[in-house]
Amino acid sequence: MALYPELPLYADIEKVEPRVLYQDMLAYAGQLKFLLEQRDRQQDLGFASRIYTVISVTDIQRPQEGNVSFSTSSGKFRGYVSSTGWVDFN
């Protein structure tokens, strides 16, 4: 099963009425919009941050804004801010 809907294939596109093409495009756009809105809703309801337990924050390859880590080597909680990097909470 495809992740997104597929446009219909026509054996001879020149014989298909424009009204039918238009209706098929509307149906396709409606299905695609619905699926994208569902994925947006899942993303919005997901966790805002990721929390890592690491020896050192350098173990986290690509931190993102709002990530939280507990560094076992320093015993500190840290939050990632894109403009400054990792910031100690305690």
C-alpha cells in the first residue's frame, strides 16, 4: 500500500473528458490533504523534546532546539538552544 494516494492512470488520456479529469484531481487533492493533515496532527500531538541519557552531550550527533540530556560524566541536565548550544540546568 502506498503512503500517499496515486493519480489514476488513463489508457488514452485524450479520450477522457475534462470534467472527469477535474473530478479525479479534486478527489486526489482531497485524499492527499486528509493524509497530510493526519500526519500534521500526529506530529503536533507528539513529544516536544527528546530526552537523552548520555556520557557526554557530544555523543548526540544532531541536537535540535529543545532537546534535553542528562550527562552521566558531569551529572548535569542540559538543554539544547540552537543559538548557544548545550546549557546546564543545574
